[in-house]
Amino acid sequence: MKRNTRTVLGNPFLAWTDLAWKIGEMSMASAQVIAHRTRRMTAAGPMPNARDRQEFTRMGQEKIGAATESAGAIAAHLAMMNLKFGVRAFRHMVTGTAALMSLATSRSVGQSFARQAKLAQTVSRSAITACQLSDSTARLARRGLKPIHARATANARRLGKR
């Protein structure tokens, strides 16, 4: 079942729920594929025929291919994520410190209230960034899972037809 991932992005709870759903789908498909291939290996015995050898070879190649794609997707997302959130963290640190220092140097009650509101806005932006970090982390895991999920579900469909 295809779901629209655009509605998931931006909401950490939905992003993590969607990831859990994908992991569940992959686990079910993997169990089916493992059961099929184990039965096939058992039936083939010590002398598998050409078709069995081809399937067993494919099994190993798919695992290496999926792991390579997964590692590449994770590395690319991490590189972007680290830079983006590193800049944001530094910016929040600087603006938070400036707002705190500004509050500390207030000369009147009115000025203190205004600067306190500014500090609250700064802290609120930091909380939003933390939420975005959670969402980005879920997307990182989803991108790493995607090639593995794709192969497991495709194999379950392909081998289920036999």
C-alpha cells in the first residue's frame, strides 16, 4: 500500500510512525523470503540445480547491493543534516546568548518584559529546530531502510508467485 510521504514530513510523530510501518512491512516480507529460500535450500540438498544456484547467488548479491545503497543514502543525508543543524545550533547559541545578555542588562521593567519576550521567542525557535532534528533523523532512517525494504518486498512478491 502506497502512502503519501509529504504529509508525514514535518511531523515527527507521523515520521516515526511511518518508519515503524515500513519496518513492519519489511520484516513480514523478509520472513516470507527467508522461509521460501530455506525450504529451497533444504530441498536442493548438497547438489543444487542451476536455477537454485542462480537464486542463492542472487541472494548474496542483493544483500551487498542493498547495504551499499543504504550506506550511500545515509552518508549523503548525514552530510547535509550535519551541516544544516550545525549552522542552526551555532545560530541559536549566539542569538540565545545575545537575548539572555540583553535581558540581563535591562534598565527598566518595560524593557525587561520586552527582552524577556524576545528570549522566549529565541528559545521557542530552538525547540522547533529540535523537532525538525527528530523529523530529519526519521527521514535518515527511512532513506537507509528504503533499498532494503524495496528488495525484501520485491523478493516476497517474486518468490510468492512460485
